[in-house]
Amino acid sequence: GAVVSQHPSRVICKSGTSVKIECRSLDFQATTMFWYRQFPKQSLMLMATSNEGSKATYEQGVEKDKFLINHASLTLSTLTVTSAHPEDSSFYICSATYGATGTNSPLHFGNGTRLTVT
Amino acid sequence: AQSVAQPEDQVNVAEGNPLTVKCTYSVSGNPYLFWYVQYPNRGLQFLLKYITGDNLVKGSYGFEAEFNKSQTSFHLKKPSALVSDSALYFCVLVILTGGGNKLTFGTGTQLKVEL
């Protein structure tokens, strides 16, 4: 089945530094990738949608200058949390799909990245 | 506006007993409904989906779900629960739009299966 690899699985960084999270589709070309944020015991909150070769579409309330998303190829999207602060600590999950989003082609999720900002 | 609800934050069941995780939806058009499971510190894994056709959908790991249009429900079921089924379950509603399909996640239901 389709596999999405997300790296790193855990990262601890100091306040003010930037962190890059990678999301790769290993055996399919992902036309669209999504980035989610999940708070403890809560559902996933969609942050942004990215299509290969174009600018990401951010959800309302998500700071595009803080959460930089790059979708340079059909198999790789990156999320960079710039000037991270403790309130950015969270579980970040990427997902990828090919074809029509989420109907005949269910979303394939990465294993998530636990970000802790100290 | 479309929405999906999981009325139970947590469901407890004894191993070997049947389990049900509830999901109801509200949508003006045809619903596309999915169930995903999340294990601790992991991403979501696809379990099953309803697009069209038979109302009873069978999925991975022995799970099934019944689409009930009159009750606007899509409850997840398994005849005999296992301790390894303990996880967080999400019901997801997909709406087709001209600008790209929109996914709405339920709030999740924590399933705990005990010996």
C-alpha cells in the first residue's frame, strides 16, 4: 500500500530556532499534501494544503510566515517552523493523496512529528 | 454547513465483546465517510470508507461500518474486540467542492479494550 514517511519523529529545539519537518511519499506521486497539527486528546487541525509546484493554501488563523511549506516535488513536502516558541510544541502530521482528494483515494498519513520547544 | 460528530470521548469494552464507535454526520449532499485509527504518537491509518453502494462496509482488522442515511450515522463496529484495538478512532466526512474536496474530522473516540 501507499506509504508516507515523515521525519523526524521527535525533535526538541530551543526557543527561537527553526525546525524543518519532511514528508515523503515513498511509492506514489502525491499531487496534494496536507499538514495538520494535533493537540493532546484533540482532533486534527488542518494547517495548510500544498500542491506540487505551487504555493500552499493556509487555513484561516495559520501564520504563513511562521509555518513555511514547500512542495518542491511530487514526493516531498516540507514544513519549517520558524523562530519556534514553546506554544508551537505539538504533534504535527502530514498526509498525502493522489487523484481526487479523499474519496477513491484515501489520505495516507505520516507517523507524525512530536515537536517540543524549550 | 457540513459536520461530523463523535458523541463519545471514550468507549470501554471487554476483550471478546462486540464494540461500537458512534459517528453521525450532517451534510446537504451525498456524504463520503471514512474511519481512521491512530495509535499513540503515530499518524492515522485508513480503516474503511463509504462512497456509494452497499450500506455495510467491511474494512481492515475485522472492522465494519454501516451507513444509515435515515439516521445520518456511520457507526464503526467489530464483533469481537481485541486489546490491540485500543486506540483513537476518527470519523471523517469528505465533501466534494469545486475548489478541492473538504475534509472534516470528528473529535475522535478513545477506545479502550480491557482483559
